Amino acid sequence: MAYSHLAAAEVSTWSEEWRHECEIAYLAGLPPPKLSVMLDGVAGSTDREERGIKGVRGEVAVAALRAEIARYRQLTAQ
């Protein structure tokens, strides 16, 4: 069990909530230029590795991740 800021409770480290927390924590720790590349990919690239999360999950998922990153930063700054 570990404390999840996003769930505001203890969650199993085997749970989807914890996986999501770890993903958001990682993304929130990236400097802005790297976060942008990670989320949006490299503009104009046809390389599969450089398509970013948007290229895999879509724009709606990236918008949700951006909201969760902002929420996580706010929760952990307190």
C-alpha cells in the first residue's frame, strides 16, 4: 500500500490508481520542453518513437493527462 495524492487515500501498489499516480508523477517531474515532446511528440517526425502520447492515445487523452498533471502539482505543492 502507498499513499496516492490523486486518490487522496492509501492504494495498492498493484492497482490501476497507483499506476496512474506513477505516470502522472513522472510526467509532472519533466521540464516543460521534455513534457511537451513526451505528450505531443516531435512535430513533423514520421519516426514511430517520436509520435508522443498524443500519437498513441489521442488528443483527448493528452488533455486529460495535462489536467491531471496540473492537479498533481497543485496537490503536492501544498
